[in-house]
Amino acid sequence: MNTFLLLEYIKQNRLLCLLGLLLCSYFTVQPWDRHAADAAWVLISLISAGVIIQKKAKNYSLSTPKELKNIYWVMAAIPVVSIICFITSPLPDLPTRYLEPDIRWFLAIPMIMAFRELKLTPIWILIAFSCYALSSFLTAMLDTQYLSKLTIRIDGDENAVPFGMFTATIALLVLIFFTSEWIKKQFTSKQARLLTRTFLLLLFSALVITTYLSGTRAAFALILIGIVLLYILVYPLKKSITGITLLLTTLILLVISNSESALLQKLLSAPERVSSYFETYDTQSRLKNQRLEQWIEASCIFKKHPLTGTGPRSFREAHQTYGGKEHCDAVQHLKQGAYQAHSVYFDTLFSKGLLGIMIFSALILSLIKAMKTRWQSHSDHIRLGCLLLFMAMASHLINGLTLDLWFKNHVMGKNLIVLVLPLALIFHKHTQQPS
């Protein structure tokens, strides 16, 4: 009987199943091959666009809510702002490929539209997150030779920092499923609900361990902050304090249990290194605190071109022009300069100026307004989507303090997809009528 129902579901939802399988493939491949994952991301967008064209050809009304239209406009405007900043850049010969990652904002729009029209369910999102959890945990086990070499930082076919931050984000999104009312409504029997929540807790544990093995301090701090925020939002005060205490104690014990771990070593060395930057401020201390040095340099470059900046992803070229003693007097490990200023805020400030800050603020405000409006709904799908979007935004805002989340195609894609999926749930389309 279950097999028959599954086949009937696939027959009636062929396009959704196709996009769902591609989505799961993307999350499975992402920790292993960033280029293949990015190709899968673009394929999902192109097929989504085809779905919308097909729907419009059959005269179906998209009936897009006003809040979602505003989000579409802002997402479409981000590449336009990048092009303006690129054209007005004072730096000569910036490569046009620097514009490519921002095109992902435009390509994300048909994803939201298609997933909404095809009635994406939380089950598909949960399966996709599960694929990432198992895949990233497997690569962590293999790279550390099954935890025998904890000094190795797991990078997931990229830099360990964006890998750790994204893994921490998925961990918190899985924890939202664990705490959600949707689980109680979806699985009515106590046994099924217990098994499901046990499975989710195991997934969360695997993601936390993988984050720990990445050695990324900011990512581990994100998990701690996210747990506090989530439990305060979801549970009564007494229950939230119990849950927070239990989880935080477990995570702290995980950090201090192995003195040789890369994460603990970085945590212990951080206070002395940061204090040396402000106390001595010599070449050696500035080289040890590259993020602080890059943030100060980015602020200096912004003052020279405050309106539209020096162009998207132009930190290396800007350093070559303004990094000397006659301008910003910056010290970097690489003579040619780093690719990014290691902060969404500082990178946006120097590269796109006030125009970039304005469009970034407009995006945040439009997402907050959408969550605030749709939270009033009694639908479990929509309220779950609001919580997922809230946590994805909080993760990006925290991760963005120490890393530019938009500086490469594959980094842009994965940080966008965790905004796309909740939006499809928040604006879930229950009925589909011909216009």
C-alpha cells in the first residue's frame, strides 16, 4: 500500500520530484566537489525557470503576494547595483567574472517561484539537509582518518571557514525541525515522533562534530548563539533554560575534551594575538591579525569612494592601488592582496559603497517584513518556514561578521539556497487555479 501511494505521489508530482532529487543531489555533492555542486545549483534554477514558463503558457496565475514581490525586486536589484559599481569603479581592468556570483541572486528568483508553484513540502527540505549532514560527516571522518588526526581542519573541497560556517547553519536548521510543532502534527503517534526526533538529534550531532572538526571558531560560536535564540523563541522560559544548559554544556565539553584539536588551539591563542594588535601594532602583530587589518583597510578605501565603492570583489586590486603607505598603509600576507575583506559588511562597504549598503539593508528589511506578516498564519508549513528563514538570516548576519558570504559562485549558491527554501514554505501555495 505504501509503495502504491509513493508511486502515485511521484506520478502526480513529477516536476517536484525532479527538482527535489536535484536538490538532494546538490546537498550531497557540495562537501565533495564545489564545482559539480554549483553546476547542479544552476541546473535547478534553469529547470525552475522552465517550470514557470510552462505554467504561464497554460495560463496559470502565479498570484504573487506583495511581500514576495518586494523580495523579488530587491533580489533582482542586487546584480544591477553590482554592475553600476563595476562600471563606476576607479580601478582599471577589473575582470567581468567578478560580476558572475551576483547573477545568482537573479537566478534564485525562479527557484522560489517554482518551488512555491509545485508546493514544496518540509519533507523535501529535511531530506536535503539530511543528505548534507551525512555527506559532510562522512568526508570529515575520512579526512581525519576516523578522528585519529584531530589537528586536521576539514574543508569540504573549499576553505575550512566557509565550510564550517555553512555546516553550522545547516545544524541549526535541522535543530529547528527537531523543536518544531510541524513534527508533532506530521507524526501523530508517539513512537513515530520519537524515532523522527532521535534521527534529527543524530543529524544535529553529526553536523556539530563536523563543524568542530573544521576548526572554525566563528562557526562553533554560531551554534552556541543559535541554540540560545531558538530555545528562547520556541519554548517556555523554564524549559528553554533546561534545554540551553544541557546543549551548551555538551558542546563546551566537546571543545575542551581534546587538547590537540584545531578549534581549541585557535580559541586559546586568540586573546593574546588580538591584544598584541592593539598594544604593539607592529608588522608582526598586524600579520597575525589579518582580519582586523583588512577591515581597517576596507574602511580606509571606503572613505575614498563612499558612494559606489571600487567595484564588486575588487579587494585585491584595491589593495594594490590604495594599500601603500601614502594611502591606507596596510599590511597583508600576500603582496598582491587577499581576495576579500573577510566580512560581508566591510566588503560591501568598500566594494559597493553606500549604494551596496542600502540594497543589503533593503533585503534584510524585506525578509523581516515577510516573516512578520506570515507568522500570523495558522499553517504549520508557513510557521516552520518563518523559523527556518529567521535562523538562516541570523546565521548569515553572524557569519558575515568574519567572512564575505558572496565572494565565489559556490559560496554564493549555498548561502542563497538556505534563504530560497524557507521562502518557498513561507509563501506556500495551497491551491492552483487557472486564471
